[in-house]
Amino acid sequence: MIANLSEVSTQAILIREDEKGIARLTLNRPQQYNVLSSAMLSELQAALDDISANDRIHVVIIAANGKAFSAGCDLKEMRSSDDRAFHQDLFNQCSAMMLTINQMPQPVIAQVNGIATAAGCQLVANCDLAVATFDSRFAVSGINVGLFCSTPAVPLSRNLPRKQALQMLLTGDFISAEQAQAYGLINEVVNDDELQRATTDLARKIAAKSPLAIRLGKQMFYRQLAMDLSAAYAFAGEKMACNMDSEDAREGIDAFIEKRTPQWKGR
């Protein structure tokens, strides 16, 4: 079940808190290292779908309770059946949730504490931004149990340089938070006691911008990545002209000229 802060119980595997345009989703299976079981994926999918349709939410944070961000898919659940269709459904469910993060209008920030392995590392790579503690570590470790992390490879290879991504996938070795930042997997590394503040500050900074510009910008950013240079410029120019015709852009420019704080309308 998903719980709001006032309803949190030890049975809730996902906790949702909404405050001032920011939704925080907290994975809450600390004893199981916040594995992305079918149940957890279902809760995340439902929460993200609800947030996607909520104009009052401008930024999402995905965090975790306990000593690990996420150890990835639930291996015991995966081994509970030898049926290929069962496994295909699990991976399809995980991929659908990851795609939702990419396609939803709100930027999503991973707040990483401790290890993020396999699909847990995939979740970090798939989020738009990420902040992690110095003692966080990252790996795509399926290769250690004879399973190449093919689905985690999709966002990993789109975040990291090719050779660094493939080395992680072929060895299963952990990289440090500092290495993850240098490779482009995360944006910022902070001390443990600064993690929530740093992530919230980043979310608030984004939430203070025009919601329309953020929505248009996220969509444009990901779509242009798949285009060649000339097509990307044409697409970006079209989106920028559309953005310029909005009330928010006119308000923002007027406020800049008049040296005042803009009042965003989201349109």
C-alpha cells in the first residue's frame, strides 16, 4: 500500500509525502534492502501515474529507508518460477515503471543512500537527476550470478561513457560515489547528514521555475537525444517558439526587465 505521511505504518512498502509542489516517494523495505519486487514496482507505478496527472506536483524525489537505496530485483521472487513468461512479465513491469519516469512531465531526483545495485542502479540511472552520499556505491552485479544486466544497461549506457558502462556490466564491480559522479551517473555527492537537505534544495530550486517550461524542457531534452543534429535543432527551435508564446515566458521576461519575482501560471 502507498501511505501518506500521516498514515505511515511499518507495513507500507512505499511512503508518499507531498509538500509545496514536491512529491517524495520513499522505498520502505529496509530489511530486504528495498528490492524492486513486483509489489514495489506496482506501488511505484501507481504513485508515478497519479503524480504525472497532478499539475500541483512539479518535482519528484525517490528516496529509501534503511542502509541501502535498492538492491535491485527480488532474486527470490525471480527464482520462484522457471516459467519464461513469468520472468518476461517481471522485466516488462520494471521497464514500464522506468519509462514512466522518463516520460512523465515532472523531473525525478534519486536520493541515494548506501548501495544501489542491478535494477537499483538502473533506477538511479533512469532518474533525471541524482544526489548520493559519499558512502553510496553502485553496481550492475547480475553478471556475478550468471545474469547480464540487460535492462539496467539501457539507462546506464545513456548516462556513462561506453567503456565505463560496459566495464561495470561485464565485471559486476562496485564504483564509489565519487566515481559515479565523475562518470555522469549522479550529480552531487554529500555527507550522510546533508543528503535530504541537498536533495530537497535541488527539488525546490527546480519547483520554483515555470512548470510549463520544465514540462516542455524535459520532453524536448529526451526526444532530441535520438535525433541527428539538424533534426534536433529544428525540433528544439519549434519547442522554444512554442515556449516563447506561453504566458509564463512573457511573464518571466517582463519580471526580469522589471526586476521583480515572476508569478508563474503554468501555461
